[in-house]
Amino acid sequence: MDSDIIRPAAAVGQPDLPATRGAIRARMTEIDDAIASIRTQIAAADLQRQSSRKPLDPRWFHRAKTALRHLQRERAELSAKLSALPKPKDGLKDCVIAVLRERHDETSWARIMDEAHRRLNREAP
């Protein structure tokens, strides 16, 4: 049994979650790798237990399962934060609207908005 179970950052005190989509995705990749590693260690220990007919070290198994739970919880928090962040397309849409607002007077802007609403209503089921 591997005594070096990955210790998640959440076990030592939850650090601030990453702020950007790229940083969140990178951390989620690290977490996925760590989860896979712990699951592999547990599976290997179980195979060894079956072949040797000796019980698993309960403290090691508890630490492994606890680390796994912490990583899964951190991954869920990151996933929730990622879905709450504005999507890159939203920023582009805001910029396009700002540019168009600057280039059009109120009357033409109202016509543009009316056309956009008509198209939106046509596409909606």
C-alpha cells in the first residue's frame, strides 16, 4: 500500500478558488488526475488484499477515502464556479453592443433592437 496518499488542498484549509476559466480548468485537471491516482491505489491495495488474504490497513483506507471525498467536493465547487462565470461569448456580445450603440442614433438603435427581438421570437419554440 502506498503511504503517500495525495493530500488535497481542501484538507489543509480551503484556498481561494481560481478566478479564471483557464485556471479553474487546470485545477480540475489536476483534481481528476489525483482522483484517478487514489482510485488506482485503492484498487491495487484491494487486489493485494485479495491475493494475500490479509486485511487492508483501516487507517490508510480511511485516509484514502477521505482524500477522495475532499477532492470530489473541491471539484464540485470548481464546477459550480465555472458555470457561474460569464462565458467568453457574453463579453464579445457586450463589446459588439457597445460599438453599435456608439455608431447609431436612438432611432436607428430602436430599429436594430426591434429587428433583433423579431429574430429572437422567430427562433424561439
